[in-house]
Amino acid sequence: MTDIVLKDIDPILAERIRRVASARGWNVHDTLFNLIEQGLFHCESEVRRGFDTSEVDALTAAINALRDVPPGKGF
């Protein structure tokens, strides 16, 4: 699994994450994983509202293809 490092997190956001972890009985790793996953589901549903399935599939394929493009030398 890929490691993700969050830097310079606002203290209020960090406290909100800790409160969710405490309320759910999760450790911070599981809490962040679940929050990211749930946030992605929410964002994806918002994106899908404006597009039909074929458009979403084409957009997803284009984004995935761009991830495979090697970085350039800059400008």
C-alpha cells in the first residue's frame, strides 16, 4: 500500500480527526483511511450527477492515462 504523508495540517482539522477516531474507536490510520474513502465516494457522486456513464468512463480513462505520462523537464 502507498504511504501518504500529510504536512502542515491545521490544528483544528487534526483535532476533528482525533474526535472522529475516538468516537468510532478507530486508530488514526483507520480513521484517515475511512475519511478519505468516504470523501471520495461523496466527491465521485457529485461528479457523476452531471455526466452520464459513458462520459464518466471516458473521463476516468483519460485521468488514468495521464497518470501514466512520465513527468517532463518543466518549462
